[in-house]
Amino acid sequence: MTNIVENFAFIGLGAMGYAMAKNIRRKMAPTGTLYIFDVFRHACERFQNEFKEFGPVVIVDSPREAAALSQTVVSIVPGPEEVQQVYLNDISGIVAAPKNQDRLIMECSTIDSQSSRDVGEALRAAGAGIYIDTPVSGGVPGADLGTLSFLIGHNKPSDTDPVSDRLEKVAAMMGNPKKFFYCGRLGAGLAAKISNNYLSCSILLAVAEAMAIGIRSGVDEKLLHDVIQNSTGQSFMADVVQPVPGVVPDAPSSNNYRLGFKTQMMIKDLGLGVKAGYATGIKPTIAEAAYRVYEKAAVDPQCIDRDGSSVYLHITAPPKDNQE
């Protein structure tokens, strides 16, 4: 039996989680065991078969079981309801695992800050471990390469805080330490992530619309891209995620809108931005407008389960004939 200190638990093997867990299994002690759980067991079985050569990979039946056998837990699931189920279900959740106040819990999902604070405080009161919101940025490519950004609801590492040292070492297994941002307190990492996603989702739509307008006005798409890249409209979403096919070779759009971040998930992220705006007394006018567009794109067959930049296909589609 392995030393529990060497063991990790990973919960949530979606597109992001699968790649993140891969990097943990490759970089953790080969004598340690990685316990994995996902509601879709076939994802666990595929992961186990693919990465067992790096060390023991054990599929468990619940988050409770995974946490009971591990000193470090990492999770990334779709939303607040799933986070609540993973952590606070009194039968299968981590709160039901044996008490371990030294258990480090890194929750990487993108949810609202208040939900994160509620879960963290409940776990702390139950003696279940040290829960920290650690949302990530960089999409599936960053998860795969191990270059993710981490927005961390905790203080910067220091000699007097052993938790932060452990936190940084685990995050470095999945991300680039130069892109770790310590936001100071529980829930603050998520607040930063929500603000960033407010911009990225909205700017992506603005880029798609601007490119469509320029192209339909007779400007060559590559020339237009160069103009924007060297002018005041320049942005990461235009430079790297460019929604027009054939302009940026490595962009999702130039690769059949290869999945980086699902169109449907844009609704979730913008919804969080809208909610946070009203909670802080800021009217989120841009996010509300973008939300309405992505809401339609999310049910457009051209965009479903494709990268969110496929919103370009939605806004440039010929209008449907109105038939009375």
C-alpha cells in the first residue's frame, strides 16, 4: 500500500480534466497512486488504460473514496451543482471522507465566488481539508501542454505558509508558475476568472462581428487581420483564437473549429459575469448583449460542441426565410 502523502485524487475527467490529470500522473511520484472519479466511468477506464504505465491509476466509485485515500485532491467539473455534489453530499461527497485537516483541495471549476466560499467554509468546519479555489485559464491546449494559468484564492507562497508551498508545487504539475496569480482569499481566484471570461467571451464575439463586417465590405480577411493586429483593435482573441477560417493556421477555426472551449459553455461564463456584475452594482451591458448571441449560437447545429469561435458561422449564416 502506498503512502497516502504520495497519493492524489482527481475528480472530473472532461476535456480539461483529462489532460490535467494526465500531467499529474506523469509528474507525481511513480510509487504514488492516482485515484480518479468521473460520473462517466468510461472516461476513467480510458484514462486508466492510457496512463497506467506512469504509475498506479485506480478508479473509485465516489469522491468520498478518492479523498479518503489521498492527501491532495484536484477537481474540475461543469458547475456549482456538480461542485456541491462532489464536496457536500453527505454520503458520496468529500465531506463524508475521514477527517484530514491537512488534505489539500484544489477546486478548478469555474463557478460563482459565493458558491466556492460556501463549500470551502463547510469543508473547513467539517475538518475535511484545506479547500482553495484555483480556476484555470488556457483551454484544452494549455491543459494538454501543462501550461495553464492558475488564478488562486490564497496568499502568495511564503516561508511561513506551508500550504502555499504545496499549492504551488501541485499547480506546477499542470501549469506555468509564471502564470500563477495569488488573489488573496477564498473566492477571489474565481472573481478574477469571471472578470477575465467576461472580457474573453465578449471580445471574441466582437472580433467575429468586426471581421465579418470588414470581409463583407470587400477587405481581404488576412489583410484585415494584419490591420487589426497592428492597430488599436489588437487582442489575443483576434491574434490566436481568430474566428475566421484560414487566417491563423493554428486557430480552432482553421482546424474545423477544433474544440478548445465549447460554444455552449460561453453561456455559462457570460452568465457568471452578468450575475457578478449585478452583485457588485455594475450593470453588465456588454455581457448581456453577448449572452443573447451565444444563447442562439449554442443551439445552432454549426456551433454545438465546437469551439466557441464558431459563433462566426452563426452570425454569418444566411438569414432563414420567414414563412408565414
